[in-house]
Amino acid sequence: MAYVVTESCIRCKYTDCVDVCPVDCFREGENFLVIDPDECIDCTLCVAECPVEAIYAEDDVPAGQEHFIALNAELSKKWRPIIERKDPLPDAEQWATVKNKLDQLKR
């Protein structure tokens, strides 16, 4: 069972999670991160590091966000690995509590 990045990460892209990942399973898009399910070792370290609570175990993804399981798998095959922490997006605080922002995802 892999971990999944969900909607809260869109337009925030905090990368605190990247620093603690022992297997470098995060992939970076323009305004979102995903986890490669084939690389994730289910260590749970990233969950506590996410300031917007966007990371869940696959079995615990909130209702209505289950499509992020497939989205993480799809995009992790297209996006490049991110192995070092970066600054969040400039307007991350503004977007941190916004709901229903899937339309903002840049693929």
C-alpha cells in the first residue's frame, strides 16, 4: 500500500515531505507533488511533515478524493523526481485552505 498526495497540495507544493523520504519517491509537477506508488515503501515519514495534511495511506484517502490514487500513479511516470526541499509556491498560504481545486492542477 503506497501513500498518496491529495488535493490540498495543489498550488501549495510544500516540499517538507521530500526531505524525509528515504527512497526519493516524490515526483514534481509545476504546482503539485505526487508519490510514485512503485517506489513508496510505506514508511509514513512524509505524512507528519506535510503542513497542509495532503498525504494519506492509499486505504485512508478521504471520500471524494479516491481519484488521486490513480492520478499519483499516472503523473509519477511522467514527472521528474524531486529529492531536495524547495520553497513552496509564492502564494501557497493563500491556497492552503482552498477546497475543490483539481481544476488548478497543471499537468
